[in-house]
Amino acid sequence: MLKLILSWIKKNAALLFGSLAIFVMFACFVSGCNYHKNHFKCPEITTHTVILHDTLIHQIVDTFPYYISHTDTVIYTDTIIEPVDTAAILRDYFAYHIYNRQWQDSLLQVNLWDTITENRFLHNEFTYRILRPQTIINTTQDNSITYNKYLLLGISVPFKNIEYTEFSVLSTFRKGYLGIGYLPMQGGISIKGGVSMFKWQ
């Protein structure tokens, strides 16, 4: 009975070792995921919101090309108020009429000063303030977590001669790797080592 079992194991050793290798890799994958999840937390995303209020008063200069003024339309009326005071009309014509107009909504606050004399603009002052604040959102994530060392467990199953099936444990680092292997059918061990030649991402 024992000989039959040993004979069956020898004939199906490749299948057995392959199945064992798949099981070991799956177990390592699951345990590694659980260990990493519990011991190495993913970096949290940090968000900083900055609200900037514009405290400046902006001015549009009343010179070309910033400000252009010209007569668009002149409308004459036939109505003349009696009696006519020519001196008062001339005094008003040459006087400086200063007007101030203001507008404001949720976006802007506008202030306009107009100085008019002799039926034309003498000076204009246009200023405004931006009322709506500017929102700046800075989102940062620390992706600097890197791993330079690994401990690997593996198995080598040759197709020609399964007697050289080998279990190995490797420790990898930035400049190379070191490890040890065990050949159960040969009853021996092997030493492994190597250096890094080049790297890519």
C-alpha cells in the first residue's frame, strides 16, 4: 500500500508541487494584503482651502487707450423757458458740474466721478472693487511611500526532472538579492545571490 502511494506521488509530483506552489502564492498574497492593510495605512489626501478677498481699489485711467469719450448724439428742443437769463445760462455753461454714480452687486462695486463743463467731459474717474472672494483649493497627496526590501517565498518545478524541484526564500534589496533554496528530493540546499544590473519603472 505504501509503495502504491509513493509511486502515485512520484508520478504526480509535478501536479502536486504545482498545486502547492499556487496555494502558497495565494496564501502569501492574501496574508500580504491583510498585513499591508493593517500595518501600512495609505496616505490621506490633504485639502487646504484658501479664500482671498481683493482689498485693492482698481482704477481705469481716463486717457487713451483706457478711456475713450466722444459725442454720440445731440438732440435740440424747441422749448425755450421765458424769460431768458443769458448771464445765468453762461454761468451754468462754464461751471464745473461734478457727478458721482455708484453701482454694486455681488461681484463688483463701481464708483464713477464725472466732471462736466462747457457741455463736455473735463475729467472722469472710474474705480471699482472686486467683491466676490477668490477660492483657491490645494489638494496634496503624499506618494513618497516606497519599498526597498522584500522577502519572497517561491518554488521552482522543472518539467524534465522533477527531482530538482526546489523551494526557495529570497530577500531582495536595492542593490540585489540573497536567498536559500531547499531540494526535498535531493536532500540538499542551495545558496542564491545576485546584483542589480539596471532598473525600470
